[in-house]
Amino acid sequence: MTAEPDDPHPWVGILKWADVDPRRHPFDPGAVSDVVRAVAPEGGVPAPYRYHPRRRFDRAEHDARWDWQRAMTVALVAHYGGWACGWTAEMAGRTPDGALVLRWSGAQDSITTPEETLDAVAGALRDWRTFLEDLVEIYARHLPLPAEPRAAFAAWEATIASLVATVAARSGTDEHWNLVCTVALKWFLTVAEVPGEDYEALVDTAIGGRFWSYVSPLGVEVGDAAESLAAALTGQTPARDDAWPDTWPQDWPSRRTSELPTAHRNPRIWPPIRPDALTTWRQVRQTTPWEHATAHVAGPARTARDGIAELLSKQRYPSGRRILAALDLVRADVTEGGPLTFARLEAWQRTVLAVSAAPFRTSSAWALAGRERYAYRDELPHLFEACLAEAIAPAVPLPSRAARVYLDVLHFHPFTDGNARSAALALYFVLAREDIILDRAAPLLMTRWPATNPHDAAGLARLIAMLITQTRRHRPTHTSTNDSAADPRALDT
């Protein structure tokens, strides 16, 4: 892994085991403090956050703190290698008396005095390195796995439970614990030389929305995740006489206890089944009266203000800069002409996410901390492409087409990340093809649009029609239809 100077936050989720394996990357814990001070960003540590009831929120100071954390990450990665980006993953370390302590919990909370801040960075990096060394020990303890299917199932189940428990304990189940847990499991699949490469789909299916940020997993949830992944890897299920004692922490897992009569054992607790939001949306899409929801509207309609660009640019640097770069690609495609396609969406998304590829997802997706599910089927890419093609069908009024494609991207959820931004870009493309640039976008993009009711979908179309009307009313009489009103340099006008 390499860290570019404008990378927003090099994250462990993109790292392979070879990138983080401590045996391949020398490290001197005694020299960390000196290294941190040597590579620290120029200009010094920014001012810490201090709440004052009479002081307004200072966006510049807020951005400066997070930019400093990003720059420190880039510097550490340049010195040590990609594994060092995990210093922000909020993995606790032990004090001399054995207590676990979290030394870094984000720039907003962890930046204090310059010396204390640099010490905290060094401590967080050492703690992350210790966690990686602990993983090596755990992996070695459980390998090689037995070949006999039943024994392999039991071994996989124990290993997975051990890994989840280790990550949860070391992280205190803070913000990123579930993401680190997922990647630690994928790394183990690599070390265990599991055939195939789609480890992410295996792990995501097993976890299935069970683990959330800031929520400590119940024992039965850990047990079910371990059992599910072990079954997927071995094709086996627990034997009838396979029982676990009641000495596990919390309630872990009482449904297989050996210390209660069978009649008194708790039944298996399944996670709640989440309805497929995509199936719901496709039903709503078919029943919404798109042709009659709004009247036909034609451009031009634009002012000196680009509401969508202005709103998206307010994302924290450099995300805002990247979304504006993607908007430039959208405008270029509008000028070139042609329909809306997934290839175009994917090209824009690569810029938004700063990745080399943004393919259509290959497994079910989850949103809203696991409360919303978008199931995957092999025909989804083809169905999505057909929906995108309808975005320029002239028989449907433009506001309805813009609303429909916006909801299509949201609820097909084609990408693993950034789908809301992709939806905004798709909507921008459809409107800009008709020479319409909304001067207000907050009512549209800052509202959550569920997929459960045709009236809501039609209501979104009517809102877009109203925003187009307002844009036309606000248009100065001297404004030319050829003005480059969407230029981000003019957003303050």
C-alpha cells in the first residue's frame, strides 16, 4: 500500500495480510516517539477542541485537526509502510499495571498539548503493532486446521470466536471495532489458505449486520457469527451432542449449554430478518405514476449558483475536492452526450472514492448500522443498467426521471461505498442534459427518501419540479445559457 499526499485516511480495510504481517515489517518500539516527532506535519499540532456555549463552531479549526491527523497518517505510512495507517483504528494497549487504555480516539478528542498529542500518536502506533503481533500468535495457535470436516468445523468456530472476542476486548467496541474485526477475519482466511479470493463476501454473509459500531456484541451473536462462518467454510453444522459450558462471559452461547436439561435450554436467537429494501423499491418503482407525478419541464434553468456542487463541496477536505472533480467529469459527459450508463457512474465514483476501480457490488449490502439490507442477485447489474437507460426516456417528465434515477442509485446500492454521492451525481447528469442546474439542493440531498411508498417517490419528483421552478424565477435576466455557473470557484456568488 502507498499513501498519496491527498489521501483522506489510509484505512486498514484495504490492506492485505502481507501489508501488515509484523514478521515482514521490522519495527523498533523504542524509537517510535523520535520517529513521530521527526515526521510530524510542519506547522505544529493544531489547537485542541474546546467547547464554549457562547462560541460558534469553528469549521476551519475542525478541519485543521482532521487534516493534521491525515497528514500524520501519510507520514507514518511513508516511514513504516502501509500497516502503520492502523494507528487511528482505536485499538487499546496496556499500561504497566495491565489496564487497557485507548490512546487515540480521533483528532477531535485526542489533540491536546503538542507533547501529549505526539505521545498519544506514538502510543497508538505501538498499540496497533502489538495488536498485529497478537494476531500472529492467535493465527499460529489455531493453525494448521484439521482436515476432517467435523473437527475442522469445531476448529474454525473456536478460532473465529477467539478473533472476535480479541478485537472486541482490545477496542472496547468503539467506533471502528466491527470493521477491524471483519478485516482480522479476512486476514486469517488468507493465512489459512482458504481457496478462492472472495473473503469479504464470506465474512459479510456470516456477520450479516450482527456487529455495530459502539455496540458490544452479545455472546450469542458472536457464537452465531462463528458458527455461520465455520459452516460456510466446511459445509458442516454443529453435531447434536456438541454442547458448550455455561462458563462463557455474558450469555455466551446459552442455546448450546451442557449444564441445563435440554428442555430448559434457550432456543437459538436469530438476528432479525431485515426486509430487502431493493425488492421494496422495485415494487414502488413499478407502481409510482411517474408520467403523471409532474408536468413536463424543459431547460434552460440556471443561476450563478450551483446548489448541488455547493452542498457536496462542504464535505470535509479532501472529500469535497474529489466530489467537485467528479462533477467536472459529469459536466464533460453531459457535453459529450449519450445516455446514463453504469460505466459513467463507475468512472465518476473512482474519482469520488480515490480508487482504481469501483465495480458493482457482489454481495448483499447493509446500511444504517445494519438496519437496512440490499440483497444481491446475479441479475442486478443488468437490471440496474436498464433502469439507468430509462433516465433519458422523453415520455416521462424530467423531474420524475431525475427523482427515479436518484432513488435507483440509492436503493440498488451498486457500490460498496459512496452511493448517496453517486445518486447526487446521477441526478445532476440527468438535469444538466436539459440545461438545468438547481440553485438550491439542500431540501433534496439532506432529506432521507425511503423506498416504501409510491407517494413518497412521487413527492420527490414534485420537489424537484418545485426546485426547478424556483431556479428559473431566480435567474438573472442577463444570465446566458452558456455561462459556466457550475464552476466551483463561483460557489460563493
